[in-house]
Amino acid sequence: MDDDELHRRIDELVAEEHGLERAHIGQPLSDEERARLDDLGVQLDRTWDLLRQRDARRRAGLDPDGAQERPPNVVENYRQ
């Protein structure tokens, strides 16, 4: 996946996330909707991580296509 595809994927995920949130303003989400929202967050984190990896590799003079998507348990356990 190249940078443009990653940006498009991020836009799609954000649009779905916002649509789900807007559909329930003032109302609680169902368990399925909450699970989907959580899944969207993980997918967004993984996609952003891959995009950042590609950028870091590019800045280091390496091939950005060598970046690999990391599993959720890695991306979700980063410390800030």
C-alpha cells in the first residue's frame, strides 16, 4: 500500500467513525456499535503507524515499501 492508499484508507475509517458517532448523539451505542468503534480505532492506529514507518524509512534513505503493518497488540501498547 502506498502513501496515497494509506491516506485514502484513513479518510474512509475516519468517515465511518464519525458517521457512527453522529448517528448516536445523545444515545448510547449498542454493544456491536461500540465494538465496531473500538475496531475502527485500532485500524486507524495501525494505518497511521504504517504511514509513519514509511515516512521514517524514507527520511533514513531506506525503501518505504519495506515498512510492515504491525499487529494490534504492538501498536495499541505503545507508550506516549
